[in-house]
Amino acid sequence: MKAAGRTFLLPSYTDPNYSERLIDLISSHRPSMLFPLHDYELLRQISMRQAIEDLGTRLMLPAAQRLIWCHDKHRMASEWPTDHLPSLRPIPGWVDPHEALKAVARGQCQFPLLLKPRLGSASLYMQRVDAPDALLNIHQSMAEHLPDELLHLNYADQTPADRGPCSMRLNRHESILIQPYLHSVIEWGFDVLSDPDGNVVDVWVKQKLEMRQGRTHRALPVCRPGLMNVGFELGQWMRHPGNLDADVLSDQQGTLWLADANPRFGGGYRFSDRFGARYPEFLINH
């Protein structure tokens, strides 16, 4: 906020007046582009796209179905576009702990496993389990105590007419995603930068060296054509305007796994900018 030319205070995205206040702000100042930075604000604003763009402001978000694909990690794995992303693999996941135990018995995965909210953000509420009993007990506890806001893609204060294309609600038993714990991995942070029409213009890759509270704290830039091509493939399929912040893991066999993809600026963009990305300048000139 210190770097911004002007700042304005909006109510929380869970507030019933959020939509009206945001539209009033846009109407008063008429920005050319709007970049939501919070995962759950993305979901509110996508249902407001028509009202926002009727004011002449470009909402820098992809199509609604791509946004849901990014936010729902179970859907990401089950609806993986293999033909479009041949160099990447999704991390498999289960919402039923008994199905996860069957996968362990079949040799598809092994303990430890990771439990996290299916619609979560920033590694919040993530837990590691090392045995079947712990899996069943922690899964039940997490499902019972998960905040209501992590059960749906829109919010109770919205009217049905305002829910737009991103309406989705989970019951508590399907709200927790169970995934394999990948050992000895290298984590790469991607900034896939596209123009307002969704055409990829640049890809920046960092090796993550230190994380704090789910955010990149230290990183090293890398220039590897193979990784950059992966980012280009992902951006071409997403057709997202703006930045796509993605996390990719490489294991000991060299397999690349997509851990996360968010069509917004992430905390790691500051590294890309410092390394020379200058993406906001490109957008202004474009």
C-alpha cells in the first residue's frame, strides 16, 4: 500500500455491501484495469464482471470455469487437460479418507499424506498425517471445524441472482482434500504474464529457497527453457489476462507436478519484478 498512488478502504469480501462499494469506487475513479489480489475476492469479482466492465474497467481474470479449476484442487486433478499440459502432472487427491486408504493399499501412494481444505488458500489448515488412524481422526476433526467460508465459492450474503457462474457448495465430508506428501522435491514459483487478451508475453521462474506462512520469502531466479515452456503451455491453456502465479514441484525422477495455480499476483512476484520483469509498465504501455 505504501507504493500505491492512492489507497481506498473497502469492506471485507464477506460484507453484504462489498459489491456495491466496489462498483461505486470504480464508477468514481474509472481505472482501466482491476487486479484482485485475494483468492476469495477473485470469486466475488468474477460474478461482477459485467457490471465492472460496463464501466470501462477491464477485470483481469480468466473465464469462470478456469477460475473454478484453479480454486478447487480436487477438480484440478480430476479434470486435468492432458492434451494441453503434457509436461505437467496434477497431484492426485481424494476427498474420502477410505478411498485414500485403498490407494495406499494398492501402492498408488504411501504415508505420510497431506490434508488441506479443498477450497483453501495459502497453506492454511494444512496437516500432515503418518498413519491410518491419524488420517481418519484428523480428517473428521478438520471437516467438523472448517470455517464455513471454505465450504463454498460464494458467500451467504449474496443473493441468488448475484452468485454468477462460480456458485458451488460442498458438504463437510467432501471439503477436505487428501494428497500424497512428495519427498525431496524442488519447488518452483512461476509468474506467467499475459496481455489483457490472454496471450502469454513472458514467463519468469524462481527456485523457492524459503517459505513463511505459505508465501515465498527467499528465491533464486532460474533460466531453464524446459521450465519456461511449461509455464507457456499453462498460460496458453488458461488464457488468463494478467499474471498467473503457479507453484510447480519437481521430484527425484524429474516429474513436474502442479501444486497450485492462481490467476492473480502472488507474493513471489516481487522477485520477478526485481529480476527485471517490469510487467505493470508493460500493461500501462500496452
